Amino acid sequence: MAETEKADESQWQGLGVEARAGLEARSYKKASLPERLAGSGVDAGELLSRQGLEAVWIPGVEIFRRTVYQQRHRGYFAELARGTEGILHEIGLWPRQWATALMFAGTAKGFHIHPPHIPEGQDAVEWMQRLFVNEPRRYDLRPYDKEQWDVMFMVRGISEMFLIDERAGMPRRKMRFFIEGDQMPGANNVAVVIPPGVAHALRPATSEELIMVYGTSTVFQPEFEGRIRSGVEQAFPPEDWEAWWGGTR
């Protein structure tokens, strides 16, 4: 839904013709949760219950709550995950590698994607349908050791995350939501599981740096890193600098 709508001209008759012609009024009408999830974005806490979101949810994506314990006069304490319980235990995924990343305010990691593993002789569309539509709870079928699944935790700052399903034969669903770091304890402290074949991008949503911890089902492999529309990650110098740098004496 558009964020602006045509203004009521009768109440603006005191303005000049050109100003009235270009005037718009912001719309404060709230779209439904499914519409906002695929559009302007939602708070991550709104996604902890999937009720009413079955038709728009990206299969294989998991969003689970993290609890931040305040320690008065000291700070706070928050667990990431336990291998013996919770979502990661349920789906049989425990990362082989853990890493951290810091993003400066005003930067972004724009869309990257990991290739799904398709067993030899298996049709890609049929395989995706089996894993995520026909037998979605057969977690034992998932080849975690042959493809990269990500588990992301935001420990400081506020992240705006974008997900797009690009897997063969799957509906191209989109999810956009905001995750709050541990310094802001509440319902928006969540972790996200991202399957291979789901393009993902993120950026700090405020002027504060973003610090994240993430685990991967495989150790880092450069060939698993696919980029889509990732020019936002490049810091281009000013045009006059580039001209001088590339020029000859």
C-alpha cells in the first residue's frame, strides 16, 4: 500500500495552484501483517507466531525468540542457542562454524545467496517440493553438510533484514522485518534460520553500528557465496577522485 495519498484540496485552498497540484498527504492506514511482511516490513516479534502467515511464509525460514536477562548496574546476559533444545535441535541443525560481523551505520550487505545442494539424478524442482512442501518435517533429508544454512543473531543495534525465495519451483515470497539487539530487550530479540536458495540482505536501521553473530552449517567456502545486486556494498570514491586516480600524467 502506498505511503502517501492525494490530499483533500478543499482544506488547502489557501495555497497556490502549483503547491496544491504537488501536495500529498501521508497515509497512516495500517496494512495487514502479510502485506507489511512483503512490503514495508514488520517488527520481528510479530513473526513469532505464524498464525495467518502460512501463505506468505518462506518455507525453511525459522524465527525464534531469544531472552535477554537484564543485570542491574552491570549490563545484560543473553544466550544464543542450545544444541539440546529449541528450534535448532528440532530441525537437526548445529553450525559447523561461528563468526561475528560489524556493520557501520549507513552500510549494507546486499543480496547474497547460497546454492542448494541437489542430489545427483534428482530434479531440482521435485527435490525442493519434497523438502519444503510435501515432507517439510523430514529434517533428516536436509543435506546440511553439503549446503550452507545460516543462523543469524543480532547482538547490538537494529537490523533491517530482507529475504526473497529464489529456489527452483518455489513461489517467490518476500519477508522484510526488523531485529533489535540485546541492548533493547523485548519481543524483537530473535534469531533467524535462512536456507540456501533464499537471497538475503541486511542493513543497520539506525545511526548505530550493527554487531551480529552467525553460524553456518558448513565451514566457509567461497564457491557458496553468490551475489545478487550487491553494488551497495562497494564504497565508490567521489567522481573527481576517480577521474584523477584513473588519469595519466
